[in-house]
Amino acid sequence: MTDVKGLCEPRFAAVEAALAASLDKDDVGASVAVYLDGEPVVDLWGGYADADRTVGWERDTLTGVNSTTKNMTALCALVLADRGRLDLSAPVATYWPEFAVAGKERLLVRHVLSHTAGLPDLSGPTAVEDLYDWQSVTAGLAAQAPEWEPGTAAGYHGLTFGYLIGEIVRRVTGRSLGDFFAEEVAKPLGADFHIGLSAADDRRVAPLVPPPSLTDEYTAAAPTGPDGTRREHDGVAVRVRDANSVAWRRAQIPAVNGFGNARSVALVQSVLANRGAVGGVRLLSPQGCEPAWQEVFRGEDRVLRTPMSWTVGFGKFGTMFGWGGWGGSLVASDPDARMTVAYVMNQMLDREQQEDSRGMEMIMAAYGGLR
């Protein structure tokens, strides 16, 4: 059995067993963390940081978590709302005047956060390099017409989510989403998560490993829904090689290019599960956390092609809320149990070719520890 390192309270031994089993079966390197009542009860890692299995996955290893980044971006908006600087029920154009065209005059901030804004596609960019031009992408979004009346339907905003929320944050604070997150969330919590990674951290990165039998040309041309279906959209096919590139690390694409590990993901998101405070640091009021688990849309998601429940910033699944990333990473929080579980790995799986239950097995093992 693969050697697993780190912290695990005895009652959560099943989480350690699940990680070890995953490392023996599908994973190359991975980490899992559980926070309960704002405290770490599981913080484990194991395996290798490279596909050749020559470099060990260490305590401070980082990897790209793809759309698990959306949880961090949404939290930034909730922090600003809780501080009274952002009204979730205000039109986006209140903060971004150029946005008030093409039928978007009454498009609300909460519509963007709940994937109901009607802007799931990027109409301009056609290459990954185009995504690095923040001004061009956001100007294009400001000019676009929504595909449906905002608030009346939902469609997963795979890439646009980060640009829309990021530009709102920039207009409100004068800082990029990545900078705001670093200064107002990661720094006070001591969280090793980055949206825009410095060169000094490159040595710690475990590159993503393409799914078995696939190469680094494997693309994320569209999100995969819980039922495994895809919709071709966004106009940009992001390949594994792109997500592993230095240019991708340096950019800020707040929907998809965060770097962290299970510890940092769980630490940050446990703020919401623990009513706004973790480790003596309060980021939000208890009331400021509630939009994260209050459902605002339920129905068929036009992009994912599956029934979805969306809150203000997160997917809702029973008592849990959160979201996962292309290839397998995920985070889920349960405010009733005051628990957050995160799983981050470098070995991607293609859900069109094989089932990926790795993260869910960690979550169910954590619930077993509660009992």
C-alpha cells in the first residue's frame, strides 16, 4: 500500500484508507484534507509529483485545480458583499458601466455568481493565449448579448465566471481578483493557494498528468457535467499542456487557473462552513456566509445538460455546496456539519472513458468519521 503522510485523527481513518487506495489504483500523487469546526482533522498527502514517479509529493506540493478555483473567486465576491462594498442584488452595470448594453442593463451580480447570467461563452478568444489579455476579454463580455434573459435559466459559465466576477472585483477594489484573494483571503488565513503563481513557486508544482491513454493534447473544450455529458462551447480548447505551461501559471484566469493543495483549498472554504471564521481569523459574518448554500436556481443546466442546483457562487448537492475541477479535484462544505472536505491530485481522469469517484469516496469517508 502506498505510504501516506500527514495528520489524521483516528475517527477519520477511513479517509486515510481511501487516499491510500486511490494512490494504489488511479492516482499518481494526491492530497486530501478535512476541516471540522474550523480545525484540521485530516491533512494527508502521498504519491508522486511527476508522471515518471521520481519526485515525491510533499507537504507543500501545489498543482492546478482547474474549476475548483471558482470556489475561491465566489468567496471573494461574498467577502466584498459582507463588507457592504458589493450588492449581490445590484445590476453589474452599477460597478461596470460599460456592461449596460445589449440587454444586460438589469443583469444582476447574483446572476453572474449563479451561472444564470446568460453569458456562458466567450465570443472573442479563439486561442489560449487570448485568455491572458484581461482587458480584451472583459471588453468583449461587456459588449455581448446574453443567450437568455438573465435569471430565467442556468448554464455553466466555464471560463466567463472568472472574468465577470474578476472585473466586478477590480471595479470595486481597484485590484485584480488574484491580488484581492492573495491580500484579503490567503494572507490572513495563511493559505497556500494562488490565482496567478509566482516564479518562486514553480519548483513546487506537480504538473497535471493526462488521463490514461491520452496525451497532453487532451482538451477541456467544454465542461463535463455530473452525468459525463459535454457541450462544445467557450471557443477556446484548453489542453493539459496549456494548463501546465508557465504562461498559464503567471496569468490570472479566476475561473480555472488556481494552484493549491487539499490543505489550502479546505482551509479557505472552511470559512464558509464555519460561519465565517477559521483559526481565530474572521473573514465574514455568519450572515455573510449564507448565500453560499441558499439555492437560487434549480433545474436543467443548459451547458452541463443535467439537473443542477446553484447557489450564489456554488453548486449545491443535498446539504453540501462547492465545486470541482477538470480532471478530478473538488471541495465540498456542509454548514450543518461545519465540515469541509477537499481533494487535489495531479492524475486526471476522463469521465467519458472511466468513472471518477475518487473525491466522492473521500467525502463519504469523512462523513463516516462524523458518525
